[in-house]
Amino acid sequence: MKSRLLCLGLLLFCLGTGCSGAAKEEVAVVQVPGVSADEIRLGSSLALSGHASFLGTQTLHGALSYIRAINETGGVHGRSIKVIAYDDGYDPPRCLENTQKLIVEDKVFGLFCYVGTPTSVKIMPLVQEARLPLVGLFTGAQVLRNPFQRYIINIRASYYQETGAVVKELVESLGLEKFAVFYQYDDYGFDGLTGTQIALKKYGLTPVATGSYRRGSVEVEQALEQILPSGAEVVIMIGTHDSCAKFIQMARTRGFHPIFHCVSFVGGDELAKKLGGDGEGVIVTQVVPPPTETLLLDAAEEYTKLLSQYYPEDRPTYVGFEGYLNARVMVEGLRRAGPALTREGFIDAIETIENYSLGIANPLTFNSQDHQGLEKVYFTQICGGNLELVTKPSLKETREVGKSGLKECIGSKD
Amino acid sequence: MHWFKRLKVKQQIAVSTVLVVLFIATVSWLSIQYVVLPNLSNEITKRGGIVAKSIARRAQQYLTADDRSNLLDMIFTEKWTQPYLAYVFISNEVDGVIAHTLLQPFPQSLLGVNLLPADQIQQTRLVKTCFGDVYDTAMAIHEESHRIGTVRVGLSKVLVDETMGRLLHILLALLALIISIGVVLTNWFSRQITRPILQLSDLTRDLISCNFQACAHLGKRVECWLTKDCNQTICPAHERGRPPCWLLDTRPPDRAEAGLFSRKLEECSRCQVYKENVGDEIEQLAAAFCHMIHRLDLYQEELKLTNEELRKLNRNYMKMLRFVSHELKTPIANSSMSAQALLQSIFGELTPPQERMVKLIYSNLSSSMEMVRNYLDLSRIETGELLFQPRRLHLASEVVAPALNHLITLIDSSRIRVEDQTDEGVILEVDKELLQVVYGNLIGNACKYGREGGVIRLQAKDQGVSCRLEVWNDGPGVAREKMGQLFQKFSRIQQSQKEAAKGTGLGLFISRKIVELHGGKIWAEGVEGEWINFVIELPKSQEGSRENESEEDLDHRR
């Protein structure tokens, strides 16, 4: 009788505490969080409101347009994909709160389509501790790539690669030497600044001036005052579209016409819209090809088609296209992981992707030591209020734009 | 401690140091185990309280502003920077848990394990939770005087213990390393200290065996100024040999060197030789030892030169002695024969006084003849020209009998009885003439110094590889302590003035040399005033002699 009471007590204790007892652990092994017979739950925390909402919304719409299409065709291995997305407003603490909620309460299988460097960096320890996959980050931060981290799957090229490509092109083709860096005073800006410094060091150069602004603000005046006297020929800009747009506009007003370059995170389409006529000649490096190339690229065609189907009010953008590609990789990983889906199995499956064609003429490859899928950087230039893909030789003409301050497009369409 | 004293110095140093190191290691280990680690563990435990206090201070503003995101950010940041934290959570009485750092649903049981009483601000307890044993610190968050929440910080005991364990391992490894280094260094030091002592011992052994070429180099080798410091290629002293240079020699430098003396004095200011008081005690000892050996070597060389000169002088003297003896031999022999003719009345009868005088002359001439023979033998021995021709022969018939025949006149005149007990079968490989000289000397001595009317007993025994020959007489003999002197050159143990006149003091010396030439030994035994016995031990065959000579040949010769 006594022993029966003891057993009952133990059982009640285990159930009551909710602690990870032995019985619970066994269940946990069998039941993968976020995976049921007919559903795979994915979580995302991204900026759906605030100054970076364009990035978050476009990424999410791009991704969801593909996922919805997949779900309508039967999902992956009979499971539909559900994406729980929370708005963090590009605020790291909110991103952390969302991520904990996604893991603890929503019990998601993995994380997906995070936007922004400071937000992604903030949740890195959480991802390591929870050992769940994080696929497709709209950031090129080096800290997410090096040192290697098993649970983080990067698809796009890094900021180091973007700044490296633009510095190489401008130094080698145009012989420019005076580079200034305008950056956001956080992990994102520091990463871009370091990338530029490393790229310049190869040519024995250092930035002639640097200027920063606080995240979430558009107070760029002080930064402009610091960069303007240096007579920089190029200003590398590591910021969001509103602060970068304001900086360019103020510089133009002051008669300062260097070559402006923004990295992909700026959201080139939005920047071009904001700048209007002041945007002519501004170079924006991209990590995905133009979504408008529907005739040449299958993926662009599909993205445009699906976007117009599910989000008819949206126009195809580079940001959205990247979100769409993230979803493609996610789905491919889930497919390869098979019906018996586990988090570790999913990572292993992702690592088997080699020279996989996403339909962007730029094959995707991962392996157990490298979770950086794409390497290519594309140059675009604002021309007539639109982003135009430019070939490298045509960048030479950019110099003339910078010098003369001509407000007309001279970059030829590729 | 007897065992310790039995050890060598090197081992004593090593053992002492190892014991000291072990003692220090034990004390260190006990200190680490019972003082350092518990204190450190305590400090880490306190760390939970510090973290809780820090969180409570900052949490207050977030709680009042209802900023859950930043509250969560703060406690997560705190958890990630403190490696021992199992959890951090903030609760209030209304909503329960507001923010926590867990990646699983919050276990409600955790709330009740360390309840903070209303009148307390902080409380730390070791509690059992689903994360194992945890040092749980509860800290109240106050707004003015009102408690608006509680911070709970859980420090994992397992992680603290693991860290302490790791620390212990590191400290033990460090201790082991220190001990190993200590032992190696001790070994090295003891070798450094004892090596010069051992070298000194070896050197002393070299000196005992008169090897003056050895030189101590305990620590640094003392070298010539030429090869060490001055970088000169031609040294006035260099040709003279080893350091220290001729400046320190007791001998004055020769004329050519003397001319360079002033120059050398200048150049030698940096010479190692003059730095003998420089360096540690061992180096100084080595330098002093080297100089001592050098001095000894110099003295020995001088001694060799002197000896050589003396030997040369001696050889000339011997040559002259032989020449004189040889020149004297013929006239003395002729005179002796003439005196014998007179005594035999060939030239007519002599009157008794004449006969007495002639006998005296004859006796003196016989002594002179023996003296001349001895001197000739001595000069041959000293100049190394003694002819040595050994062959196998019967001792009794070929050596003893002829020797006795030769001395018959002396024996008769001494009225001494000779008992020849020489074994007929004794066969030896010896030089017949030389051994006859030995027998002649020994029997002659027995006649001269023996008791008038006494007995001489001759014996010879075959002992296998050697033969023992004895010449015994019942004469007064010599004192035991003087027996060693008997075989010295010109040695005469004078019993009386009369006896002193009887010989040259060379007979036994010559006998010894002859016996030694045969590879044998000669010595004397006896009781003073009663008897004396001369013993000769000779090997039966000489190396490289004619071993193939047959027994028939011997018989035929006999």
C-alpha cells in the first residue's frame, strides 16, 4: 500500500512540476517541437512596424507567397507549413522576447526569416542553447558566419563580401582612394565598417572619415559634418533607408557629390523611392539578382507570379525576393530531411545541398563546415528612380555623376 | 638517519630536496582542498546574491514602466554573462512570473522553493529543483517601500562543483609540474655540485698514479690566456706547453722569452691564469688544483732531468770501474800465482817468517781478486751488459758441485763442514755461470761470516713450477730488521771491524740482480746469533728458452 502511494506521489510530482524528468525526456525525443502529423510550425520575429517595417514586411511576404503555394500543393511530406511571425520593430529586446515566446509557448520547429543584424545577434545565444535551426537571415553580419555555428543557416552573401566587392571595383576600376564610412552605431554598422576597413587594407588604404548615427533615429547631421571636410570620393553607407536617404539629400544640398554606396540591407527599392531625384547614381549592392528579370530567371518569374497571386498590392522587390529565396531553401531542407523530421536531421539535410539551382543563375551550396549558401554580390544603381542592375564597366561612368552632380541616369541597363 | 648518512652527497641533496618539495606540495594541496576551494566556492555562491542585487536594481525601472522586453533582455544578458546561472526569473504577486530565462514552460514548483518572507530583502538557500541542486537567491524589488516583485537567481551547484573540480585539477597539475621541475632542478643542481667533487676525486686518483698530465676543469676550464682572451696568434709562452704559462713557472724564462717579458706582461693583464681568485669557490679550487699539478709536473720533469744526468755519471763511473778492475785483474792474478809458487816451495824452502808473510800476501791477493770480480760483475749489471744465457741443467752436478770445488780452499781454511743435501733430480733452466756466482757468493759469505768449525747446509727442492734453493749456516746471522738491507748495493751489516774488512758489500746485491734476471726472488731468514738461511726461489723454465732440449742431452752433458 505504501509503495503504491509512493508511486502515485512520484507520478503526480512529475506531472505537477513540469520539469524535464526522465519520462518527459523520452517524450521529447519522440515528439519534435513544432512538428505534428500535418503541420510544421516555424517562427519568425521581424520588423513589421517602424522605420524598418518595409524590410520585415517584404521579407515575410516574399517567403509566405512561396510557402502558401507549397501548402496549397500538399505541403512537405504531407505537412503544411505554418509560419508564426511576431513584430519586433527592429528592436533587439523585443526580438529576444518574441523568440523565447516562439520557443517556449509556440514550440516552433525552427526559426525563419529574421531581419536585421542587432536583432539576430541578440538571439544567437538562445539559438545555441535551444539547438533549433535558424534559416535565412536578412543580414550579412560576420558574427553570424564566423565562427561557424551549426544551427544558423545563412543564405545571402555577407556585408564583408558586399563592401569588399564595391571597394575592389571602385579602387581597381576607377582608381578611387578616398573612402568615407557612414554607419549605424550598432552591430550592423560596426560590421559594415570593419568589412570596409578590411577591404581597404588590401590596397593600403584606410577610411578618410567616419560618421555614425543612432539606431532608430535620422540624426545624421553630425555624421555629415565629420565626413564632408574629408573630401571623400566615395561614401560607404551602412544604415537603413531613411537615414541613408536623409544623409544623401543633405550632402547634395551642401554641394557634396561623392559616389554613394549602400549595402543590401538598406532596401534599395525603398531608398530609391525616398530619394526621388536625389538618388541618381547611388550604388546599392544586392545579394540577390533583380526580381524584375522574369524573362531570364525562373525564380524571379515564380516570385513575381506568386506575389501578385497572394499579395496583389505588393510590387516585387529585392528584399521580398530574398525572403522568397529563404523560403525556397527552407522547403528544400524540409524535403531533404524526410518525413521523420528532427532538428538535427534538418541541419544534416541542409548540409547535403550542393550546387542546387534556385533559379537565379547562382547555385547554392552548404556543407558541414560552411553554412553560407550564396556568395555573389550584384551592383545596382538608382536610375530614373528605379534600381537598375549595372555591369561593372558601366560603374566607370558613375564617377562622372559623382563629380558633376548630374541628376540623370547614365548607368546602362544590363 | 643512518641510511641517510650512508647515501652519497648527490643523493643526500636530491633526497632532501624531494622531501622538502613533497612537504610543500602536501601543505599546498591541503591548503587548496580545505581553504582555497571552499572559500572560492563560497565566493561564487555569493556571486548569485550580487547578480540578484544588480538585477533587482535595474529591474525596478522596467517593472514600473511595464517594459517586459528590456526586462527579459537584461536577465538574459545577465544569464549569458554568468556561466554558473541555471536560471533567472522575476515574479510579482499579481502576475506570477513576468520574465524568465528558461527555454521551456516555467515550472511553477520553482516559485515555492525559496519564498522570500515579507520582512526580508534577500535570502539564499540550497534547494533541490528540476535543474538539480541550486543555490537559489531571492531578492526583493522595491518601489519606494513597496515590494513590486522578486528576482530569483539560481546558481547551479553542479556547475560550481564542476568549476571547482576543474580548478582543483589545474592546481594539481600545476603542483605536479612544480614538483617535476623541482626534482629535475634538484637533480641538476646536485649534479652541478657533486660533479666537480667527483672530478676532483678522479684527479686525485690520477695524481696518486703520478699522472700529471691531468688537469681539473671543475666548472669552467682554466685555459691559457692565448686561447682564451687575448686573440693573439703567437704567444711567447705557447710553445712551452700547457697553462699556466711560463710567467708562473719557478724557472726563469730563457733569453728569447725574457726579451718578450714586458710585452707579455701587458698582454697578460686579461689572462685567465691571473684570474684564479675570480669565480666561485669551485672554480678557484679547480684553478688552484691545476696550478698545483703543474708545479708537481715541473718538479717531476726537473727530477727526471737530474736522474738522467746522474745515470749518465753513474754509467761513466761504472765504465771506469770496469776498466780499472780489468786492468788490475791480470797483475793481481799473476802476483797470486807467484805467491802460490813461493808457498809451494818451487823456488826453494821458505823460512817460517817468510812463509807467514807470503801466505798473508796470497790471502790479500785472493781478496783483491774477488773484489775485482765483483766490481766487474757490478759494472756489467749497472751498464746492462750482463750476458744472460739460460739453459736446462741439473742443479746439483752442474752448478752446486763446481761452485763448491771452486771454494774448496776457502772452505778448508775456514774449517767449516758443508752438508750438500741438494736433490739430484732438480733440473732448472738457468745461466750456469751466473748461478754459480750466486752460490759462490752465498757459500763464500757463509765461510767468511759463519762460525769457525760450523756447518753449511745446501738444499734444493722442486716445487712444481719453481725451485726453492737454500744456503743455511749456523753463523751469527743478522737482526731481522736488518735483513732487508743485506741485498742493497755496498751494504755490509757490520758485526765487527774485522768482518767489515772481509768484503766489498756487493756479493748479495749481485746475487739479487742475477736471481731477478732469472725472474726469481731471494731473501734471508734466520735467528740472530743462531742461524741464517738464504732462500732463492727460481722458476724452473725461462720464457722463450730452449724448451725442446731433451732429457738425453742433459744426461749426456752430466
